[in-house]
Amino acid sequence: MGKSSAQKRHDQSEKRRIRNKAVRSRVRTGIKNFRSAVAQSDTATAETSYQSVTRLMDAAVSKGVYHRNTVARLKSRLYKRLSSIQQS
């Protein structure tokens, strides 16, 4: 006998939960790195970390981890911080 459909569904959701957790963790770490670069007013590092974190966010949206509007809002807020240190 094979698995019940409920057991299969549970296994699938568990696999997705673990993957989503890893993706969210990577995004949060990228945001932390960006914010620390902004706090130190390191424009070059902030720009590169902004590019990498937006790439991670877009990948998370395509995997269904985040909603696209949530990521758009986060990217907008991060870019606003980046612009504030570039002007000063």
C-alpha cells in the first residue's frame, strides 16, 4: 500500500515549509547586510548589497514565498534608504 493523499500532501507542505524558511532567511540576512552598510554610510557596499538583496527578493517572489506587492514595498523602502546616503 502507498501513502494516503493526506500524508502525501503533508510531506509536500513540509518540504515547501523548509524551502520557504531558507529563502526567507537569505532575504532577511541580505536586508541586514544592506542596513548595516547604510548605517556606516558605505555607499559602494550599500549599492552592491541592494542589488543582491533585490535579486534574492525577486527569486522569492517567483517561488511564491513572498507576494509581489510585499517585495515591491520592501524594495521601495530600501531604495529610499540608499538614496538618502547617496545624496549626503
